[in-house]
Amino acid sequence: MTVSAPPAPTPVAARRLALRARRLRDPARYLRLALVVAWAAVPLAVPSFQVTDLAIKVALFAALAASYDVVLGYTGIVSFGHAMYFGIGAYAVALALGKFGAPTYGHLAAGFAAGMAVSAALSVAIGAFSLRVKAIFFAMITLAFAEFALILAVQFSGLTGGEDGLSPRLPGVLAVSWDGGRWLGVALSGRLVTYEALLAGCVGLFALMRRFVESPLGHTLQAIRDNEVRAEALGYRTFAFQITSTSFASVVATALGGGYVMWVRYVNPESTLGIGIMLDVLLMVVIGGVGTLYGGIIGAAFLLAARTVLPELRTVVAAAFPGSEILGRLSERWLLYFGILFVLVVFFFPRGVLGTIRERLSRGG
């Protein structure tokens, strides 16, 4: 009795097996894992709230920049209203824990669910209304919607708290007052648990976005970005694909807005719906590299770290050179130095930091 050989894999199956084996040997896979472990250890290794606060904000805004990169870099849509969904998530969680609920896990989950549902419906409605126009016209329409949301948040002060904002309280182990004692020599606190939970959420959202852009749907979106006319000629309903992309990115941004309010425990119109948030996200994507997804980590780290460190120049210079008036005045111009740094990054990394590195590595390979 002869044993028949197993059938040869199909070309698609063979390609998947080759990609899977390549991923296991990919050093970037282990670099990302090491980065996550180091990020999780920040509040344990550096007992400084300023450093911990910077680390988790970099994680949140890196994921927010990546969600915008899904729209801009992988779909080719320029939107100035992406930060609006971030604000919707922040207000949904704050209202669920305060105005319309209580600081419980159920209300926290309901706030996230309600915010993501509202953002998904709103992004579909805005896309159906404004994706018919292209380029700068679509960007201006989304900017108008974002400004309208900011005005509503200010005017409906009885609901949103107006410019005074809302200060929700978190439940259980997430509360600031919670003290879990020590476990394996580590002092457990509400801040630590919130930090690790938000970091895990950001990692999960990054994995979800990576799966999205590497899926057949993501490849279709990139084909539409490169040549929309050809994609339409091949029979793809480009309008439906673009709405899917913007809706997915808006839901991710909403979840991150809820995570942001969990950390800062405060929300007001300017801090979550202001045009400054949108400009920051755009700068993060440009600095990190459009169409790289992970470039948002570099962009967020550069932007937020520069804004944290550069204002401290005055204190450092005053301590090092107490009698120098010229150096004291120069140290106050930190915005000028930030602008110079940004110009240098754009000059030496025209495709963003990660985009330029990838391009040079591909040439060397």
C-alpha cells in the first residue's frame, strides 16, 4: 500500500506560508515587542509623574496619528475633522461617568460604546455628504464640521460644562484614590493600573490598524489612493471603500479620546475639539512619515517631548549661567527652537523619519 504525497499548496497558500515564515524572522517584530515592554516599565523604572504622563500621552497620540494616517496615507483623503472624533470619545466617556451615569465599569463601557456608535454614524453621514468633492474642498468641509462641533461644545454649557469642562471620576481600580498595596515589590495604584490599561489599549489598536491596512481591503484602499480612476474602471465602488476607511479611523480616534479623558480626568472644548489638536496630529504624521502607520510614534514622541523639554530651557540656563541676561532671553524663545527643529526634520527626512529610513533601506537592499 503506497502512501500518496500531500497535495502541493496553492500559490496563495504558498505565499501566505512564506509571509508567515518571513514575519517570524523579521527583526522589526522583536523590536516592537521590546518597545512595548520598555514602555510598560516606564512608571516602574522612572518614578516621575512627568515622565509617566509624557509616555502615556505619546502612546495615545501616536495611535491617534496612526488612525489619521489610515485616512491620509493609506486612503489618500485629506481631512481636517479627524480630531472631532477624538473629542466625541472624550465627551462620551466624561458624560457617561458624570452627567448621565455614575463612576462604574458599566457606565465607562457604555460611554465608549456610545461614543464609537455616534462617531461611526457621523463619519458615514459626513462622508456621504462631502466625499463627492475632492482634495481641498473635502478638507474644508470637514474643517467646517469640526468647528461646528467645537461651537456646540462651548454653547451647550449645561451639558458639556462649556469652557469650564467636565471632571469625571473613574471607577474601582482606575480611581486615583485606589491603593492596591504591593505586589511582587511593585506599589499598585490607580494611576499605574490606568497607565497599563491604556497602553494595552493603544497596542491593541495599533495591531487592529495594521491588520486593517494589510488586509485585502487595505490593499484596495491603497490602489484607490494611487489611481482612483483605474480602480473605478476595474469595478470597485471607491466611494464605499473610502467611507469604510474614514469610519474605521473615526472609531479608533473615538476610543483614544475616551482613553485620553481616563488619564487626564478632565475634558473641555479646546483640549479635545480645538483645531490645535488636528494640527498636532497632522504634524506627527508628517514628521513620522505619511503611509507608514508606525511613524506616528516617532512624530508624537518628537512633538510632545520637545514641548515638554524646551520650555524648561529657561530654568536650566538660569541655574547654569545665573548672571547672563542674553542667554536668559535666548532660553525664553523655545517656540523658535521648536520651529527650527521641525524645519531640520523636514529637510533631512523629506518623507518623514520612518518613511525616509525605509526608502534608504530599500535602496541599500
